[in-house]
Amino acid sequence: MLRTAALRTTRIRRVLVLCAAAVAAGALALAAPGAQAAPSGQPAPGTVAPQVYAPPAGAQAGPAAAAERRHTGREIHRFLTWFYGEHGPTDSQREHFVSDFLKQKQADNPDHDVLLCAQNTPQSIEVGPVTVAQSAGFGWATVTAYWADGTTSTFTGYVALDSHPIELHDVVCAR
């Protein structure tokens, strides 16, 4: 009887130690960002960094992980909404988040903005639901531009599922 009670006490202690470790790990994970150390080269905690689109978690884990990591419909929608904004992409976005294929398409059509399928700046832009075709390797969404004269135009923006960083691969204008 005494031996059984001693074994039970030892097991309870082990369980309590494991529970305490799990609680400590959870507390660290939920700690305020300012309480965590900033990686070298990053702004100090509490400072405001410029808002930049961040690729999905795990996208920068290396070539092997990048080959296996594909963008989801939610990530593509978030990217397209950020990329097009209210009035179209900025010069920086056009430079850094557009495929070489689409840059060449723009170079071949200098009098027409191939990213907006227009020649003017829209009043506002709306991104529709995203469709993802894993077998094709692409996700796409219909983008609607609203113009000052009250008209609308639509085009489809395509994103390669395995592009790292995520980028707009192609745009097809509606006729």
C-alpha cells in the first residue's frame, strides 16, 4: 500500500511539472509583443514600423519549404485587396509584386495600364471571391473598378500558388 501511494505521488508530480511547463510556454506565446525581444535588424519593440505586406508564415522557411507551401484563397484575397487598394497599385507594388511575365506585357502596351485594364485611375476597386485550382497552380479573383463617370469595369487577376514572395502573375481584361 505504501509503495502504491509513493508511485502515485511520483506520477502526480510528473504531471504537475508537465502542466506547469505547458502553462509557461502558453504564457510566453501570449506575451505582449513589446515583452518579446526583437530579432537583429528589426525595429525595437514599441516603435512603429512601416506597414508592408507580409508574405504568409512559413513562406520564407527555405527552398524546400517554399516548394511545398502554396498560397491559400484567403492569402490571395488579402494580397489582391492590399495590392489594388482603393485606386490601383503604387509604383513600388508594380515593381516588387508583379511577375516578369506581366511586366513584359506592360512594356509591350505602354499606352495602356495592363494591371487595371484602363488608362485612368479608378475611384475605387473591389476584389471578389477567390477561386483556387491546385492542379493548375493558380488562384484568381474578379476585380471590379468603379469609375468617375459611374461605369464599372472588371478584370481577372491571377496569382501563382507557389510564387514566393506572392505576386500578381497575370491580368485578363473583360471585353
